[in-house]
Amino acid sequence: MSQIFPIIPPPAKTFWSLGIFILLMVGILCLFLYIAYSSSHLQVELNAQELRIRGDLYGRNIPVSSLVVNDASVIELDKQSPYSPRWRTNGIGLPGYLSGWFKLKNGEKALLFVTDKKQVIYLPTNEDYSLLMSIKEPENFLKSLQKLP
């Protein structure tokens, strides 16, 4: 005949710890889903007062007076480009999607919204950083910038 000896049940803090861990994992999953969604729904809106970047964790409104429009250009971010990102300081770096704050090879601080490295708008500001953005029609964007007052 065998005898059964039950184990003492764990304290309630064990279940609380497990619950907190599960909530943390759900939060991280939601963050990743938001990043995946935002990477394909990012928009840049330009009007006479501001450049508005929406749909991303790092989106913001930048006054047109802060933009150095005359130095804006279309660039390609290849390995030899001085504008290629070197260090991510606070951002997202996934294959095919760079978003957030980066340090460039030339030492500049930049806010990136890059999905295609072949056609990137380089737009410096007078606030000690530059913008690098993948825009579908970069030449039209530059023309719109030039028309601003």
C-alpha cells in the first residue's frame, strides 16, 4: 500500500509574479504589433506651418521655420554614404524599417523614418538634427518644400 504526501501549495506571490510576467509579455506583444502596423501606415503631411509625421512612435510636428529647405535632397543610403546610420540611440532597427533617433556616419544626429534605402529625403533642421524619410515621390516632396513661404 502506498501513501500520498501532498506538497505545500506555493504562496500567493508566486501567482502574482506569474500574472505580472504574463501582462508584461502581452504588453511587449502589443508593442511589436503596433510597430508592425505603424511601419506600413506612416504618413508625412506638409503644410505652410509644419511638417507633420504621423503613425509612428517617433512621429512629431516640426515647424517649417525649423527646416533648412535649401539643403534638402534625395540620397541613397548605401554603405559608403556619410548619411548612413551608424548607431541607433533610441529607435527601431528592423530589416526594411528604421525609425527613431540615430547617429549617422558623418556624426550627425538624425530622426529616421526609412523603409527604402534607395530613395531617402535628407532634410536638415536648425535644431541640431536632420530628418531622413523614405517618401514615395521624393521629387514632388522637394518641390512642395521649395514652394513653402
